[in-house]
Amino acid sequence: MSRLVLVLGDQLSADLSSLAAADRQHDRVVMAEVREEASYVPHHPKKIIFLFSAMRHFAAQLREQGWQVDYYPYDAGLDSLCDALQRSAETHQVSEILITRPGEWRLDQQMRDQWPTQLGMSIRLLEDHRFLCSHADFRQWASGPKQLRMEYFYREMRLRSGLLITATGEPEGGRWNYDSENRARYDGTPPCPAPLHFSADPITREVIELVKQNFSHHFGDPEPFVFAVNREQAQTALQYFIDRALPWFGDYQDAMSLHHDHLFHSLLSVYLNAGLLLPMEICKAAEQAWRDGRAPLNAVEGFIRQILGWREYVRGIYWLKMPDYLNENALGSRQPLPALYWGAETRMRCVAEAVRATREHAHAHHIQRLMVTGNLALLLGVDVEQIHRWYLAVYADAYEWVELPNTLGMVMHADGGLLGSKPYAASGKYIQRMSDYCNHCHYNVATSENDDSCPLNSLYWHFISRHQTRFARHPRMAMIYRSWEKMDADRRRRIFARGQWLFEHPETL
């Protein structure tokens, strides 16, 4: 009897633990494009195109390597992954199902609690060794410190991995973190590299037409589609970033520009989160660029910190806190998600640009997500589940294990300060400092109480006022509250009134 090896759409790695445990002569790989996974949120068409095309390319690669693959395309009409396994089990004599543990708690629980009964056979879940910190290792780390700060976790991961560590166990350059050097505004020099585009082959063209036919009602433009869809292309994208963008990534990683959607960002998270690239190979490539003198330390450290530190950290938090984490809402945010997030007109240039980039590319970089669309959602008190589902739907690199902690913890402060000690709330002054958006905006970033004042200014002080009981004594926010209290009472009243109007009428933004 053979075994079935289920490979998920975000597990497109040849050295997957389930494949390593299988016998390619006797066992069968199962891959499927199913309605449940494609539609549980309205995924961006480019996200679906990428995953379906990358899956089909990976299935072809497995067949070339001698694997027997049962591949079920979307038009096979299967509702769930369990249905795909059931269909293969009906055709072949099957003794067991091997699966590398999924990234999402929802699927993990289905596999453990429901599938063995539904399928009538045992399921063996194997650890996902593509990540650099196991669930067990993270739980052990989390049992120690009183505060689960990413910086402490990151330093331990640096020591464990040896990345940017001297022979004596010290951080290269004498500092663990160069974030303070990575906040420059981009004023046009040096020139940004052109984004790397890959042409759609016949497999991808077929998928594009399928997605147009079945998901045209989803937010986002399906074309032009320029993503890499196999490992070779993803490796080309990695080298392109190392050569063309990494040297300036550090300086400008927090910058935003009207004229450059991507600036010096890597655009590799789509491939990393789907398995076409592995975290250690990316980190080592960046480290080698520094050792060869091709990129400065602040850029390389900042880039490695995002992968070795933040990515592994949020995955650990997700699995440590689920399923209760999904229901956290410390600030009581219950307002409906404004229509502007789905493309309705807005006069806020920063928001319009972030949503446009999202619609066109299924991508916006981390500052656009955190400090533009995220900051606005925080200030408006948007319902946590609604903004979570929006982020999960619209970005090609979004999977719940990475998106939920970022949205719920960093964006909405809904976990009460677990991920970030204070809310990432900001006025329009932050946008003005880090971009050229405000120079081309309907609103005046210099005022807070007038009809044409930047909404972020009015909403910022409204947020500060309505959450005063919670944050007034916070050590990192005391100065903000002193500034609020020192304002002229009449001006404070006018600012709050404008903020309240915007809070109640976000459609006017």
C-alpha cells in the first residue's frame, strides 16, 4: 500500500519534510486548487494566479524528479483539500497520509480533529523545517522573559544562526540593531532599480484566464502579472535584489514615494512565504554581500532582522497564542471598514497611493501597511476582524500566521501591547517626514482643527483623547498627553470635534 503526501500551496519546496519522509517509487503526492482555500477571503487575483501557477510548476518539477503526482486543478470542482485526498484514496490503496504541518491554525486543527475520521485513515503531521525556530523552541524561549520583545528573540536567533556574528560571539560592527540609521526620506537619488518582471509562460497564461473567469469580482488587477512562479525565477529575483537594491535598502526602507511603489524593497516575501525561497539562503546571500563589500552593514542587518527576527517571531507568537489570539480586541475597535480600503475615492493622497499600489501589485511595503492603511484603521477604530481579513485578502504574501500578528498586534494594538509596547499611532507629520505625499494632497498637514486639515492629525488627537484612561500613564506616551493637556482648551475642543466627525463619517475622507 502507498501513502499520500499532501503538498500545500505555500509549501513549494523540494526538501519539504513530508517529501523527505516519503518514497517516490511507491507514495503519491497530492496537490489541489480547491474552492475553500481560494475563497475563504476574497484573495487578490494576482495572489491566486501566483499560487495556482507556482503550484502547477512545482507539480511538473516533482514529476520530472520521478514523483507520482495527483494534481487537481480548480475546474475539477473540489471544495476542500480533504476532498482531494478522498478522491486519490478512492483510486489507490492508501495506508497513511503525510503532511508537513500547515502554517495556519485553522488547517492544522482540521487535519488533527476532522480528517482522520472523514478519511478513515491516520494522518502524520511533520514539522516544517523551512523555518528557523521550531514551535517547541519558541515556546521554550517565551517561557523565560516577562516581556516577549522581538529584539530579545532576534539576538538569540543571531547567536544561534551565526549570522553577522564575530568569532568571539559579538554582533558585527558592535551593535545588534541599526534601525536608527534606516529612516531616511527618499528624494530621488540614488535611482531606484526597475522592478524585475517575469513573462507569463503557457501555464501561467492558462491560470490567468481561469482566474479572470472565476475571481473577477475580487478586489485587484489580475494583469499585468509579472511574478516569478518557480524556484529558478525566484532565485533570479533574490540575486537581482542583492545586486541592485540591497545596498540602499537600509537607508530608505521606511520611505514612501509618489513615483516609486517599490523603492529598494526586495519583493521576495511572496516567494519566501510560498516556499520557493528559504529564509536561511536569503539571509546568507545578504550577509555575503556585506562580507564582500557590496552592501553596508545597516542595510544587511536591517534586512536580516526582518526575516531572522520579525518573521520568525510573529510565527512563534501566532502559534503560541492561537486560537484565543484571533479574538483579541483590547481597544474595543468595532467600526466598519471604510469603503476606501476597497478602492472608493479618497482625497487622502497617502491612503489613495497605498490602496492603488495594493490593487495594482498585490503588494505594498511595510510602512505603507503599518503607517498608512494600518494607522488609519487604528485611528478610526476599525473592527479588528474586518481589517485582519482585508490584509489577508489583498496581499500576495499574506498568510494568517504572518498577517494576523502584524495586523492585530502591530497595527491595531488589539493584543494589549504584546507585540508593540505602545500603539503605532501617528499624525500626518510622520507621512510628511517619510514621503512626498503631503505636497500633492487635498489636505493641509500643518493643521488639525480646520475643515481641510489632514485627517490623520485630527484623528490622532481624537485617538489620544478617547484612550486617555488607558494610555495616560504609559511611560512612552506621557509626553504626548502632556502636550494634549497643554493645548488651549478651545483648540482642543475643535480638534476633538473634527476628529469625532471623521470618526463617525469616514466616507468623507
